[in-house]
Amino acid sequence: MPETLASAVILITGGLVQGVAADGLSSFKGIPFAAPPVGELRWKAPQPVRPWKGVRKADSFAPACPQSAEIAAMTGAKVDTSEDCLYLNVLTPAKSADERLPVIVWIYGGGFAGGLTNFPLTDATKLAKQGVVAVSVAYRVGPLGFLAHPELSRESGKGSGTFGLQDQIAGLRWVRDNIAKFGGDPGQVTIFGESAGGVSVSMLAASPAAKGLFQRAISDSGGSFAPPKLAKEGGQFVWSLSVAEAFGRRFLESLGATNLRAARELDVETIQKAADLHQIPTFWPVLDGDVIAGDQYEAYLAGRFNDTAVLIGTNSDEGAMFARPGVTTESWEEEVRADYGARADAVLGAYPHATDAEAAKSSQNLFRDTAFAWGTWAWARLQARKGKGKAFVFYFDHHTPESPEGANHGAELGYVFGNLGLWGGPPGPNDLAMSDLMSRQWLQFAKTGDPNGPGLPHWPAFDESTQSAMILD
């Protein structure tokens, strides 16, 4: 019997793999969970992994999926990309395959335009050391992940525009079929994401295609409960299939590709550069009628969702990351009236904008509320009303010299993962104590479906009458 799983040769879907020992854990990087989505497999659902011969050394991360240069630059490091990118990583503290530890599956954010599994801020080493198997799954983003097109919909027979979500589901199926070999329990899987990753978790919570693949869900700053987007409606992000198909056709025609055959012959750099010229989020998961079967709010009202316990929340000032220069009282009023139509007066009445400074701040806050906070609140209300699984809601409100008006978008991640000091200033004693608390709460939920436990402050479940939330600062 090998001393650690890292020294074992493990048979998984596709062949044999061997990991490496790292920080007291066994690490397996760059495991393929689907065939490379290239050539004729570009813009198709992920296909079965291609078997390999011999022992595959799982000792290095695979390249990230092609993505927005702007999003990649936010990581602060050079991001290597390749269209051959459907790989996942496993970090396990198990010494043998029969330990049956809880599993967390991390889904990265990045506006559905970027993201990578090896971002230092979300390195799960400290979480795994506390008794969970941590998996991170890559998925296609931007035009390669979320292009809709009439020919693609006819080809699949199930709509188009959700290839990245299908990658996530394929990764979860891999976890179901293989994670027991790494000491994980396929019956104790928590999906966990932030921003677009959190929106993904929300979508998976309602997707028939993900049924039974996870037992708990954690979403930081992500919920998808607005109506489908048909034009320029403010606060709505999921395009209807017909609108997305029409945009996809125009996008490919702008590249000289009048049919799918020609589009699949384009080099990936040409496609990505053209996407970079458009404002994020041009490419976003589409209401394809299959993976996203319909209006998610209506689905929850009808009881059509994957009912699990959920831990969900938002940050107090996360609109600050998306602030735009030059907002004035007049320009913001015009924007709100264009985006909200008959409801514009109600919006303008709720957000101060008598001065340019007020308008600029309200612009940030409206984005925070529509993109993150309202969807999370709606999710909590619907889960409490219609589900058996409990909803636990947090509000991260940590003020720092770098973020004096509240917690910016993604600010909680360093605390949850225990990777402080990568964003912002060096951590102080209170930061370290807060990180210890939050990581234990998140892990307690992943292990039990409830963030309450010995030595932890009482966190009441959300219900519609009290609407309780755990304020974290």
C-alpha cells in the first residue's frame, strides 16, 4: 500500500494517472475530463475523454481556455491559453481511497469571458488540509463557450449557447464517476463559485441536466433570477435563444464566416480578438431550452429545481469594481430611462443622483444590486419558500484602506480560501481571525449542509419573515 495517494497509480476514466505530494496533500493537476473541443468539436457539447496509454503524470496545470485579454490581465500573471483546455485538478488530504471525504468543486468567475483554475487567490490548499477533497474544473468562456447560432441549434437539436455550462456538468459527472478513487465521497459534493462562477452555481441549481450531481451549493456574488434578456433591459443578462442566435450569426459574418464549416476553420486568435472588441458580457449563457430550460424565477415558483441547502451572499460595495468614468446626473438618468423604460422613475426615486458624485455612486450601487444582490436575495426567498434545503445568506462588509466604503467584488475570496495578502495590504490579526472563521463556516457547510457548529457563531437560516443574514466584517 503506498504511503499517500500521490504515490499511487490510479485508474480513472481514460486511463492511469499519478499525482505528486504537495504541502502534505496529494495533488493531481491537468486531468482531462473531456475530449479537446477543437476542430469539428468546437461549439459542441463536451465529448467523452480520449483514452491514453501508460501512466499520465498529473503534475502541472493545463493551459486556461482562450479568454478576454482584459480579464486575464486582472490575474496579475501571464495566462497561457489553449483551445484544448478541458482539464480539472484534484487536491486531496486522503491517505487511501476509502476515506469518503466531502468534496468541493470550484467553478471560477470572470464574467463568462475569462477565468482559470490555477489562480493563486483561489488555491484550495488550506481548505483541503481541513478535511475536504478540492476539485477545480475548467470550462470554455467567451465566444467559444457561449456562442449561439441557428446552425448550432439545428446541429444539436437542443439549442446552443451553453457549451461552458455543459463543460461544468461534464466535470461534475467526472467527479461522480471518479472522485472515490481520490478518497472523496460522490454523495457529498458541494459546488462552489464566485461571480460568473456563482451565477453558474445558480444555473446548475435549476438545470435538469445537473440533477443529482451535487448535494450542496455555495454561491458568492452570483444568482440568475431575472427575466430573459430580449433587448437592452437593465439588470437582465441571460439572452433569449433567438436574440443570441441573431447576434451569433452577425458575429461570425463579421469574421467572414457565413456557415459553421468556415467558422470552425477560423483560428482561435481571430475569434478571441473579435470578441475582445465587444463589451463584456456580450457572450453569456443563453436560455437554450435545455441546460437553461426557462425563466429560472418561474422554474423555482413551480418547484422545478435541484433542491439542496445553499450558502449564498454578496459584498457591500462590489459595484465599485465596475465603476465607469464620467458618469453625470444627466447621463445616468438617460441610461436608466433607456434600460428600465416604464420602471425608470421607480429606480431613479430609489437611488440618489442630485449631483454627479451621487449619480456615479448610484451607478455603482445599481450594478451591484441588479448583477449580484437582487438575484441572491430572490434565490434565498424562493429556496426558503419552495425548497426543503435551507438557505444561509451572508453579507460581507469588510472596510479596508483600499476599499473604504465596503467590500469590493471578490474581496471575500482571500478570507474563505485563506490566501490573504494577494489582493490589498498585508493581513493583520483581525484579518487572520476573520479568515479562520469564514473558512470554517464555508467548510462546515460543505461537510454538513449547515454553517453552524462548535465554536462558530450562530447563523440562522433565511426565511421570508425574518430575512436573516450573517454580516461578516
